[in-house]
Amino acid sequence: MINNLRDRFVALFPNSSAADVRVLRAPGRVNLIGEHTDYNDGFVLPAAIGFETHVACAANHSQDLVVHSIQENQTASFSINDAAPEPRHDWTDYVRGVQIQVAGAGCSLKGASLLIDGKVPIAAGLSSSAALEVASALALLHVARATLDPVSIAQLCQRAENEFVGARCGIMDQFASVNGRAGHAILLDCRSLEAKYVPIPQNAAIVICNTMVKHSIASGEYKRRREECEQAVLRFKRHRPQITHLRDLSEEDLRENRAAISEVLYRRCRHVISENHRVLAAAQALKNADLVTAGHLMYESHASLRDDYQVSCPELDLVVDLAKAFPGTCGSRMTGGGFGGCTVTLVERDAVTEFKSYITARYERATHMRPEIYVPEIVDGAGLAS
């Protein structure tokens, strides 16, 4: 596959030789538990998955960044000297935003050609955008002969998405793509960026069910949820000025000040506070190979996302209900921003084949849509492709 990508690169950019081309890879991620907590400075438990974006790159001895996407079948060119670029509101913004941030990190950028091959399902809540950002950042750093530490790479990719693309995502997606570890989830404190690796029990498989309902987090309800969290923080700051994010609230704070906030804001806060507790408990349960407790926490998480945070949809709820009725299921929940996309389910490894057939038949019968079901490998974070 890598050699094929190099060959395609040379065919597309004939002034390059295969010996000059390097291929960088960055995985998507699935979040086991901890949804809408990252931008509230809370805790998350993602894992890097074997759906990856590969970027082949080489210097082109110009002042331009030339980018071609295999999936989009499009080529775009940008001057690296443009001081005030405008977003194009398409896939190129993710690459251009990263280029701006890499330059802002003090790296002396050179003209480069990039060939992008993205294999992370788009609009499924599996971080296709983060994989593109991270792989592009590594490619640009390679051409510039520059290095940055993994956390800085994740942060600059997050800034690219926040500031240039316009999606106010938290740090989880980019951090998981850079820092994944094979066979492990990452317990990440999104405030301190302290990360601990949690082994996934070998007798359990992570199964992702794509409802095929697409979502976009750049606007709409995702943005509204962030604004609601910020409104709640402002209300609580009147009494406790040290509060900066919902991470700082306790259940007692919420009870004592319930009358000061609306019912909607109360429910948003209740989700974030309880979800942070669930993440920490789930990480400990997985460490202890206690799949019963981990699964129960996943079900609780989905109920909270459905009822308090209100980011689920009928198709996601259906898959979770179907999974819960299957004897080999340990736990299931929606994963990602919501309003479509995927569920993540812990399934006894010996029951995976039967589970896939069970979900596919019943979901298709109920919705007249055929789901895509993935059983991904849990992989290491981004780097040079072999």
C-alpha cells in the first residue's frame, strides 16, 4: 500500500522521485466514554483505531503547498507566504489551517507537495478531521526538517480546526491520534493533558456501528451545546469566580445553585459532571478487566447523552437498544459529537461475528438502511508509515 501511494505521488508530481517521498500516517479514534467533556476541561477515554489517513510528501522547491486528495479527486495550491489566507470551506481548510499553525510554531516551512489518502469514515464521529490534520502536520514538519513534541502537535492541530476551520472541538481527537498505544485506551485529563494508558481486556472486542446518519459538528447543535456550557459557567462564576469550566463544578455546587439556572443548563451541567465520574470509574474497571462495570457505565453514559445533553438520535438509540438485548454485549453507547454517526460497543470476543449479523439484520429491517460495522485494531499513534 505504501509503495503504491509513492508510485501515485510520482505519477501526480513527476518532478519527484520515489526515493524522495515519505509517507506519514495518523489514525482516527473511537471514544469509549467521556463525551462532550473535553471542551469542558474534563476526562475522556479514547483509543486510536486502525482507520488511518496517509499523507505522502516531498519538497517541491517552490513557495507553494500543493495538495491532492485521492478521495476528493481534487488538487489545490496555496502560497506558503500568504499572510492572511481565507478559508475555502472545504477539505483543504484542514490542511491549510495546519500549515498556518506549523509556521506559527516557528518552523521554517518549505514548498511541499502532499498526496492524501484518507481511510477514516467521514462524518461518523471517528475523527477523520483530526487524522487529516495530524498526518498533514507530520508531513509538513518532515519536509521542513523540523520536530515538535507530540503534545504540541496535537495542540497546533486543534488550533487549526478551532481557528481556521471554525469547529470548536476539544483536544481529545488530535491527542488520541498522536498519542495512541496499541491495545490501550487513553485516560486523558483535558485540562492538564496528563495521560494514562489503560489496557483493553483481551476477551473483549470494540465494535463500532455506523448508523450511516451523517453529522457535521462545525455548526448547529454542537456549537449550541458549547455555548450552553459557557453560559452555565458564567452563572456559577458569580458565586465562585475561580470556576472556568464545568470541570470545576461538583454535584453539590449544582444542587445548591439549581434555582439560579434554567432546566436546560441544569441538565447540561448534570451530564458533564456525571460523565467525568463515569470516565474515571470506567478506566478503573477496564484496568481491573471488569467488563460488567465498564459496560454498565457505557449504558449510563448513553442515557445521559440522550436525555440530559440531548445529542443522540433515534438511529443511535436503536443500535444501543439492540446491542443491549444481545447476550454477548458488555456495554454500548453513542460515540462522537452525536446527531448521527456511530455507537461503540464492548462485545465478548467470541460473539463478535454473531453480533454483527444480529445488528445488521435488525437495524436494516427497522430503518431500511444498512449499517457499516467495524471491528478495528487498536493501534499506535501517528508517525512514519512502514
